[in-house]
Amino acid sequence: MIPANKTPGASPFFQLRCALAYGAPLGVNGVILPYLPVWLAGLAFTEYEIGIVLAMQLLLRVLAAPVAGFFADRLNERTLILAWSGAFSLLTALAMVLTRDFWSVLLVIGIQSAVFAPYAPIVESIAVTGVRRWGFPYGSMRVWGSIGFVAVTLVAGELLGIWGFHVVPLTMAAGFLLTVAAAFAAPRLGRAAVRPGTEKTLQPSSLKRLDLHVLMIGASVAQSSHGMLYAFGTIQWQQIGLSSGSTGILWSAAVVSEILVFFATGWLASRIAPWTLMRIGCAVSVLRWALFPMPLGFWGYVVLQAMHAFSFAFVHIGLQHRLVESVREDQESSMQGAYVFYNGLFLALSTLLSGVLYRQFGLMSYLAMSVLALTGLAIIALAARLQLQPQRPASGGWTSEPS
């Protein structure tokens, strides 16, 4: 069930409201990610034109999120950006109904990418504030984003089968309307502030901490190892003769495993340190991609997809809990925006690399994803080393203790 609470000092029903705020934007992504290319193909765009639209969409998203996060930290109420983001995104979805040619679609999708980009990271910053202030379990809120993604993907797929590609913009519009409603339901925390007594343990500007940026880069590189799967997983399974139903089960297995981990976040966080969660996630990721080229059959791939619980969820949860420990509350949105930037940038590069490698080497290209995961693990290890080292006073630094 959706979590609820009446914790003293917290906004009423904080967890419930955060769960709704997560479900709305990630639910919209459940339409955009799998079905926006279908809509573009339905408009008779060439593969080259579809590639341009999708690449531009990703580029504008990673550029807009950090800027919006910077301004969100300076507003008296972060949810204002959520409301404007959802409202403008809704208008762009309605505009998609009227667009047909390449340049108008490129313009509308570009605007949509930029205005919708801040929504998810700002929700993340609100939830993380609740974890920091009142000790709410992060996973019990974040899991509803994954559930929303799966639910909307299944519904949108059924609608697509009934009415064709024209239903995609309307489904997106319905999703964006929910994001507007979720913006008003999201907890209002006021302007973020540094808690009394933390100034001695935290750097004056969390945004200047080298170890945190190295950590986010390491996690992003590790997460970018999913690029090959996102781009060619379905193609691979079709080539070995799996049905569309079996392919759907394989994708669902990954998300369900992720959901189970998010439900268990409180238990995991109380027993396993954030650094260890990230290391385990990266190590399993190395193994997962090394096994992917092998002819394992349907059930073998189910097992590999279940490893998503580690390769994605463990790394994500470990990073977020580390940021809770380290980042000033009044800079939370900026840090989440920076993470979106790093994540999007390295995933885009990984996707481009995957296209080149898959065309040349086929399934063996997954070994490159193992290398990426191993590289991410090494960068995370470097971040752990950096956070233990004293920073020079000239840079406004501090000395951090092991965690």
C-alpha cells in the first residue's frame, strides 16, 4: 500500500504525497520512453530524423535540469517549479496533436524536454529532504515511480493497439495533467535551509565538493552500462526467436526486481553502508553484461533481468543515501540536477557507443558494458578515497570522516 504518516514536524502524509509526486512524472516516462519513437515512425519520419529528435530531447533534458535545480534552491517553495513544469509540458503534449512535419515536431519536443526536465529531480530533492529531516524510508516513496512507470506503460500499450500511434500525444497529455495535480499534492517544505549544528561538518558549498561530483560521475558511468540493453535488448530477444509476450515479461522482470528492492530500502539501508550498496551494484553489473552474449534461453535472461535490482537499484539507492549524508539541504535540488546532467550525458554517450559496437560485433558488444560498469566501480572507489582526505582551507574545505 502507499505509505502514509503523521510524523510530528513533517508535512501531513509526507510519504503518501511524495509517492504520488514520484508516480506522476515517471508514469509519463512510461509513455515517452517506449512509445515516442512509435509516434515519430507513425508520422513517416526516417530513422535519421527519429534519431535527431531523440538525441535533441536527451541533450536539452540534461542541460535544463541543473539550471532548474539551481533556481529551485533559491525559491521560497520548490513545488512552484513542479506546477509550472507540469503545466507547460501539458501544453506541449496538446501541441503534438497538431504537429506533423519534422521541424515543428523537433521544436515542440525540444520545448517539452526542457520544461519537463526539472520535475523528477525536484521531487527527488523533496523526498531526500524528508529522509534527512525525519528519517522517512527513501525506497517506500521512490518505488511508486517504478510502479507508475510499469502501470502506464501497460495501459498505453493497450491503447496504442486499439487506436494506433495517434493516441500517444493524448496519453502523454493525460499524464502531464496528473503531474500538475501531483505538483499541488507534493509536500511544501518552504525554502530549504541548513540545519543548526551542521556547519561544522559540511562544506559551506556542497556544490564545490570534488568527491561528490566524482561520486555522481562514477554512479552515472555505472548506470550508463544499461545503454546497450535499452537500445538493443528487444532486438536481441527477437533475433533469438522470443515472442513479444516473452519480451514484455523480460522487461517487466527488471522493473519488478527494482520495485522489490525499493520496498526493502529501509531494511537494506540499516544494514549495508551506501558505499557497499554501490560497490555490490557495480560488481553485479559487470557480471550481468558479461553473461548477456551467452545463449541462455528465456529463463536465463529472466535471471539476468532480475539483476537489475542490483545494477540499477543498489547503485541508485546507495548514491541517494550518500547525498543525504553529505549535501546541504538548501543545495539539494542543485545536486539532483547535476546528477541528472551526468546521468543523461553518460547514458547518451553509451547509447551512441552501443550503436557503433553492436553493428560491428553484435552480442559481444555487451562486454563493453561490463567495462563501463567496472570503470564506474573504480570511479566510485576514487570518490570514497577523496571524501576521506582533508580539503585545503583555501578551497573552503573540510575534513570528512569515514561513513
